Amino acid sequence: MAELVRTNDPALLSAVEGLLVGSEIPYHVADRNASIMDGSIEVIQQRVLVPEEREAEARTLMVDAELGEWLSPARG
């Protein structure tokens, strides 16, 4: 799995999940429970993960939706 976004912003998470569902790109939100337990200090952020073979497509989707600034750095 490749990390697409790392955030605790609920509006951003909802937008990203909506884009991925609409494009039928499978995803997983990692650390959702840990970040909730963490509270407001935001040490642990939620990570949206997509299959590596769909990462480029998901990144393009984010950029097209003008959410590219929130993308995690691509692994190289």
C-alpha cells in the first residue's frame, strides 16, 4: 500500500474518501483509532493508503480535484 495523504482534518479525509469511492479506488485509513485516542495534540495522523498499482491514478485524481497540496511525498 502507498500513502496518499496524512492528516487529521475530517473535512479533507471525507473529501479524499469520496473521491476514491467515486473512482472505485480501494483504500484504507490507517491509524484512525490511534489518532482519535491521541486527542488534539495530533502526534498520530490518519493515513489514507491505496494499492501501489493505483497510486498514480489516485494522485492524479487528487491533483485534478485541487487537493494536490495535501499529497504525501511519493516514495521513490
